[in-house]
Amino acid sequence: MIKLWLIRHLPPDVPAGVCYGQTDLSLQTPVSLQSETVAALRQQLPASLPVFSSPLLRCAQLAAVIDPQHALDIRLQELNFGDWEMQSWDDIGPGALDAWANDLAGFRPPNGETGYELQQRVLDWLKEVSAECTEAIVVTHAGVIRALQAHHQALPGAQWLTLRYNYGQLICLDFADEQIQAAPVQ
């Protein structure tokens, strides 16, 4: 069993309405200037837990403040949106966005990855970490949190879009060993 304290990164430095996925972006406001937000997160987190983070700056910058000894893992990166990266949602177009929204887990953006592929790499990480820890803090992305929560709740891909997370949001999930080992719902 493992308890995960999942934190979505703070707002990235990117214009509104742009798809950014695995593009490496700094935070809109440096962590050093967000002391109230960081203090509020710290109050909710247990002390002395290992901290894991996506290596993308918007996560790693927050993780470094929570624990300077945090571990980076590429499996905790956001969905690879391929050719959609750094394109405005308007330029991607309603037809493509509708196709993605109708099959969030199975749709593959051109030269990108599917939500199921993201989920599989995150579950590989979870299996590895659960063999070493019973509790951990994870600073990551909405897509990663969504993939973990969908697996936790055994949600089919058609229901993934119902899972939404705000910047800086903290959620806690307890995974039993049988959940960790279970095949993802397709």
C-alpha cells in the first residue's frame, strides 16, 4: 500500500489558451514570490516524506522548495501533445479538440502520446516506488494526476475528462497493493 500526496504545479509562464504538455516552462511567478501558497501546501503535507517530481521546471521548482533532496523522474512528465505543443487551442481547432475530448485516454495528438500511454508510464513509476515507500509527495501535472486517479477509481477513458485539477491543488490517494497491480481499465 502507498499513500500519494499529489500536487499539481503552480501556474506556468505561458499565454492563456496554449497547449503546452511536455514543453519545459518556468513558473509564471517564481516560487520565492509565492511564499503564502507554498506555506499553505507545507501545512497540509506530512513531514519527512520522500518527494518525487516531474523534471519539467514548473514542477521541479516547486519540489525543490518542498524538499531540496527531491527525486526527478521523467515518467512523471505531462502528456506529450506532439505537434500540438505550444499551439493555441484555437489553431488546433474544434474538430481535433472534440476528438480528443471524446476519447481523452485513447486519442493520440499528431506525433504525441495517448492518455493510456501516459497512464502506463505513471503506473510503472507507481509500482517501482510502492516497493520502496509507503507514502510519498509527488509534484506533477494534471494529466499525471488524472491518470493515477482514473486508475485508482477504475474509470474508463470516456470518464477521464470529469477529473479536473487547479494549479497548486493537493489531492491524496491511497493505493492498495491490488490496485497497483491491477490492469488499467480501457
